[in-house]
Amino acid sequence: MVTPESIQHNIAQGMPTEHLTVSGDGHHFEAVVVSEAFTGKSRVQRHQLVYQTLGDRMREEIHALSMKTYTPEEWQNK
């Protein structure tokens, strides 16, 4: 079974993050990701960066992942 912790681990291993939380019930997950890597990127590009960290898991294991992505500056001003 997919856990929020396993998703969080994959994201943290695949990209630098200043803040990262993942919650979910085993089927639907929500991630909040704060990364300098998002600077200058559109929302779609940010989501693609996160999807890359999850690789095949997005197609095979994770059925629903909603994301909120922020740069550190956006997060600080939130």
C-alpha cells in the first residue's frame, strides 16, 4: 500500500525542498511542496517536477495526488 511517508520520501530524494508535507488515506493524497526549484516555473511545470520525483509510481501506484507548490518566498508570504 502507498503511504504518505513513502510519497514524501520520494519527493525529498528527488528534489531540494524547504518544506514538504504529504497526507492521505492510501488512495487520495495531498502534498504541499516548497522548493527554490519552482522559481520562474508555471504551476504545470512545478507539478511536472514533482511527478518526475515519483516516476512510475504516478502511473502504477498513486491514483490521486493533489499538490500545492510554492517557492520559499511565496510560502513565506502565504
